[in-house]
Amino acid sequence: MLKEFKEFAMRGNVLDMAVGVIIGGAFGKIVSSMVSDILMPPLGLLLGRVDFASLFIDLSGTHPASLAAAKQAGTPTINYGVFLQAVLDFMIIAFVIFVLIKQVNRIMKQPEAAPAAPITKECPRCCSTIPIKATKCAHCTSDLKAA
């Protein structure tokens, strides 16, 4: 069983997938940091000094001062600001992956195959289709060597 697992784990596809998952997780953290630490503060400033991470709806009616206070008190909340950041994270990651795959496909584009050589020709006398190597037409029995 250990030998079978080793063979499975050492296949190229499994290793490629593992590397992709690890790099994808690290990339996700970078994008999340970019959204929450670089993009959202100026956006919040433009929208009237709003901190999106602290936007929430209080479901208990106690009206806590901040999201942190609501969490500490165990107050049920709908954290739509955190959700907006997650949506923006997703949009950025999806766009970057789209651009990356588009570029890889452009680079890896297969050259178009040359047109195949014809395998048939037309008899000049009866206009029927015959094999390219034919020397006599099977339909009208014309000699095609001279033609």
C-alpha cells in the first residue's frame, strides 16, 4: 500500500496540483491583503471615511459601537463590509487568473496545420472524381497520362 501511495504521489499531475494549490493559497493571501490594506482604505476615504471591514447590521437591537465590540459581546450581526471585501478579493483573483490563462493560451497556441494534400482529382473528360494517382478514369476509361 505504501508503494502504491508513493507511485500515486510522485506522478507529475499530483505534484503539479500540489504546487498549484500552495501557490494559489499564497496568492490569495496577497490579494486579500492588497484589497483590505491598499484598495479599501482610499475607497473608504473617497466614500466619506468609511471602513468597509467595520460595516455591519446589528440583529440584537443593542447597537454596539463597533464590529469588534459586537463580536466581543456575542451580538448577532450581518457583516456586509467583510462580505464586500471578500467579493472584491474574488473579482480581483478571477480577473488576474483570466488574464494569466489568456496569456498562457496565447503563448502556447498551436501553429495551424498545413492544408492536407489532395487525395482526389477531377477527370478532365467526364468531370468525375477519381484518386490522385489514377492514370485511367474508372468512369469514362479516358487515359489520364497525357492530361
